[in-house]
Amino acid sequence: MEGKATIQDVARVAEVSIATVSRVINNQGGVRKATEERILKAIEETGYIRNAAARSIKIKDTKTIGVIVPDINNPFFPSVMAGIEQKARENGYLAILASTNESTVVEGEILKNFIERGVDGVILTTANEAGDHLKQVHEQGIPVVAVDRSIQRYDCDTVLVDNVKGSYQAVQHMILQGHEKIAIICGPQNTTPGRERFIGYKKALEDYNIPLDERYIIQGDFGERSGYLAAKELHDLEERPTAIFASNNLMTIGCVKAVSALDWKLGEEVSFFGFDDVEIATFVNPKLSVVSRPMHAVGEIAFQLLHERIQFKEPLPKREYKLSPELIVRESSRALFPKGIQSGQTS
Amino acid sequence: MEGKATIQDVARVAEVSIATVSRVINNQGGVRKATEERILKAIEETGYIRNAAARSIKIKDTKTIGVIVPDINNPFFPSVMAGIEQKARENGYLAILASTNESTVVEGEILKNFIERGVDGVILTTANEAGDHLKQVHEQGIPVVAVDRSIQRYDCDTVLVDNVKGSYQAVQHMILQGHEKIAIICGPQNTTPGRERFIGYKKALEDYNIPLDERYIIQGDFGERSGYLAAKELHDLEERPTAIFASNNLMTIGCVKAVSALDWKLGEEVSFFGFDDVEIATFVNPKLSVVSRPMHAVGEIAFQLLHERIQFKEPLPKREYKLSPELIVRESSRALFPKGIQSGQTS
DNA sequence: GTGAAAGCGCTAACAT
DNA sequence: ATGTTAGCGCTTTCAC
């Protein structure tokens, strides 16, 4: 019992050949009921578990997919992962996860390791959109789907959230509530999300003929501190904005902290919209309006796409999904001057 | 180039035998510089990546450990995972993660899959402390270390956080600040953390000769709503507690929400201590005092223990680590009557 | 219905 | 320094 029992051991105990044992293990039928039972009993007795390594050396697929994320501590990824995992399980796959800590090198190592282990496919949010380190995977013909960040150097299925649309809608919502002095706290412009969310902002203003005002465009770095600083900067303006849009979760947190510290009345003196729902959103008063990403769905679709690739190895064309984010309007975004009174006037 | 290149292909291209190729792959030395370079070039050319399956069929270890968590969305686990991963990487191991969604059945399946894949060891927070489903792992002689929840049926190394100590210290802290009417929002008493945190509470009161008051002991279920309800119940009391201890993160959130809704002045009218640091802790005003668990360290130690088991397969005795939680005193816990005035007494 | 035997890709003696 | 070869545990013809 101790140590690994092999198919040989089972065969010996059941007094049959290994071929027959193999047949029942993979229930291919064609085995007499009696022998099958004898074998089953032998398996039980020996505590046999088949060796996947030996198996997958013959068989091509491993029914395993690898998932790679840049930062396991960012709540976005566990949610996506949950979606992947659920779909994977439904389809008889095991999803294994590894985190790169935003390091391209580590990502390459993990990738290699996954390939060595013969994963059937990979879902990843890369630490490096250039994608040169994906060469190996590509060469092996292993299907890949990119999530949240696209890959430049190689074509692969991609599932993104429509950042442009999300920020557009948030800004539009505030415009329709009468705001014109709308500030944005941008993410880094060398990242896709940072760029796209800024584009949505500009597009909304443009569509409603509101000129871009440089004073209201603050560069942040997706970090909490930069959100804090940005809010402060906006508050220092002679002509303060009446609404703020923060491009991500951390900057949302920083911004709200600052607004509160400055005793700038959220929702009243300044409306607010954040990108990505955060735990504190429903905690602060007033509750935060946000653009929420369908993370679970992202995971499900990513698996879906991957699964199709795995099944029909044919060279399907590259596909790109763009999921629509959802506008969650809570209390921090309000109509400007509900009584129709203009700024600078007395009541 | 397309499709898997094998060691054979490399040997052919480099015009050497597969043995020599194997030698350079595993850099065992004893290969002339020139040939080595030829082989390296051939590897590059063919895009060869060694097949881990074929390898681990001969070699015993896979340099891979499996990590199983019950709920990937609970922020506790990603943190622990980060600790495990870091140590694993430092030691040349790859950590793969899978989540059971608190299902014993799924946990069994994952375990089996991990065994099939020949993981060298497993770190898990089980969905079922009884541990009958761990039979298979045990039989295979694969080392296991339990994290945060212990395993009853089998002996294995365990790393826990000292719940009793954590809640003891929190309550003690409040006692030393003059509080006597200290309420607890308990977790389920059929879970180890729920039980232990209650024990620490009782012990602290006992040590300071404060009689247990049933009115101040509220049963919760570790869910946010129960924390909310509990706070309400306490507020309804004729003789309200002057301090509250909440046994976990979610109930902390619920409780604080309720306190705020009831306009019960946190820190002033009622002191507060939570178990587990939460994002909102530093967000609300006043900032929350909490018992914080050293999650990263838990992960590091778990790997450490596992690694030792993997290396010296000898039957070490079962080891149990209990890490001390850290008391983070912020603003929600304050001295009762800071001027030294005793309850019911005159100065 | 069952078994014998040939590999799968690799490592590790054992030769040379 | 390099090659030959015997397996590792398994699946899969091909016989019987």
C-alpha cells in the first residue's frame, strides 16, 4: 500500500494483464463484468492512482489549463479565476494558477513550466503586452487566450472589457446630470486601460461639445497615493470641477480619502464616478457610483474561447471579445444644481 | 518547428546521441564545450522544451507543489498564497493553485488530480476538517501541510494563527483602557476559529475578574449581515456595552455599518476591535483597531515545513506552528473615561 | 474478452 | 567525452 502502486501491481493482484486493467481504468468496455469487478477490487486494495505523467506521454491532452495572472492580490483576478475555474470544471478540466508578480521573466518561467507539464492551453493576463516571451508557447502550438491585456507580437484570442465605453458612459452620465467641469484622474498612458479610459472621457466630452480643459486632466499612476494627490490638486483649483472620474480602483480609494479629508462634500459639492467596484464603495457615505467590470463573465468567456481552440485545433481567426462594463449609479454622482440654480448666483 | 520537438530531434540536428543532449539539458557537465554549443544551438533551432511527463516518469520529483484553498475570493488566501509562492520560487519549486469552493468533493478531485500529476507535496486549507478525503494522499506518502484549519483524521504539519491569543489581546487591550462592558460578536461555534476566538474573549474577561454577561455575547455566522444585526441588538440594550469585539472581517464590516447607521459614535460612545485587517479599516473614521494575521508569514512557513518533509522523507513527528497575530491599535478603541474617572464612582 | 508487446520521451547506468 | 541501451508506467495495436 505504501508508495505508489502501479498498473502492474493492480494486474498482479487481480490476476489479469495490464492491458485489461488499462481498459477498465479508461472504461473502454469490452471487459467481462466479473473481471472488471476483480480489477476494481484490486485497485481499491492497492490504493492505485494512475500516473498522469506516464499517461500523457502517450495521450496528447492532459485536461489541464494553465492560468497566469500578474498579481494575485488584486481582487480583479480571483474573480476572473473563479469564472474560469467554474467553466473548466464543468468541462472536465482542471485549472492551475500561478502568479507572476508583474515580472516578465517569471511569466516566461511559468509558461515554460506549464508547457513542460503539457497544459492543453493557457489563459493569461500578461505582465508584458509586447509578448516576446510567448514565443515558446506559440511554437508549441499551444492555444492561448489573453485576458484584460492584449498581446502585440502574437495573435491570440482576447477578452477585454470595453474601457472606452465604460468611461464614456460614466462621463456621459455626469454630463447628462448637468456637469460640465468634469475632471479625470488618468492612469498611465502607456497602458491599454489607462489610455482607453482616457479616450472614453475625451469622446464623451466631445460628443456633448464640452471643450477639454487641461486643468481637469490629472495624470495618476493607478496607485492610491496618486488618486489622493490628484483630488487635492483639483481642490486647489480656483475653479474647481463639479465632478471627478477616477480611472481605477486604487485611485478611487485615494481620491475619496482626499475628498473626505478636504471636507469637500462628496455628491453635493463634487460628484464622483470610479472605475471598478471596490469594497468600500457601498461603505462610504454617500455610496460610490462606479463602472463595474463583469469579472466572472470574463473568466467564463476566456475558458470558452480556449476550449474551442483546444478542440478544433484548426487555425481559427483571431477573435476578440469586448465585454461591456456595467454602470452602477449609486449616490456619489448627482444632478448638478437640482433646483436649476447656476453656480455663482445667489439663491 | 511546429509541434513538439523531442530530444531525438535535437540529437539529430546536433549530430550527437540523445544521452549527450540529456546531459546538457540537465547540465551535468562532462560535455565538450564545442558539442554543448552545437546542442544548445539545436535546441534553439528546434524550439525544444523538455517533456516534464516523460521526465518525471523516471525521476521521482516534479518540483511542483499543489496548493488548495477553499475560497479564492477571500482575500486571506491570496495573501497566504503569495507567501507560499515566493518561498517556493526561491527554492526552485512551482506552486499551482486550485480552489474548492468549500466543497469536500471538489477538494477530493483536485487532490487526486494533483497526485496524478505527481506533485511533491500539498499545502491546503481543507473544506472539511474531518479529513477522510485525504486518505489517498496519505496512502501515497505525499507530504501535506494544513493551513488555518487542522486535519483531524491524519497527522500532518499544521500552521495556524493563534486565535485565542489574538482575541485575548484585543479584549485585554480594551479592558486595560477601562472597559468592562465588552461585547463579542461570535463566529459559529462549530468552527475552530469561531470557537477559539470566543475562548480568548472569555479568558481575558476571566483574568481580569469581569463576569461574563450573556447580553453581551451575540452569535453571528461570520457573514456581514450577522455583524450588522448583532450591532443593532447591542444598541437596543438598555445597558449598552462600551466596547465591541467582532470575530472576523465580514462581521466587522457589518458591525461598523450598523454602528454608523445607528449614529452610535465609534470610538467615543463605543470602542471597537475587529479580527482580521480589512481594506475599509483605515478608511472609516475613526480608523479601526484590529487583530491582524500574518498571512504572508503563514504561507512562507507552510512552504518551509512542506519543503522539509519533501527533502527528508523520514517520518518526522507532526509539527504545529501557531503564529501570533498582531494587534493593530488604531482609533476605534479608546480609553473609557480618559480622565481617570471610574464608572459609578466619583473622583 | 484478454494478453503480448511495441513504443511514448526521457534518464542513467554501462560501454566505449 | 560520447554513445548504447534498459527501463519508467502507461496506452494501444494486433494476436489469440
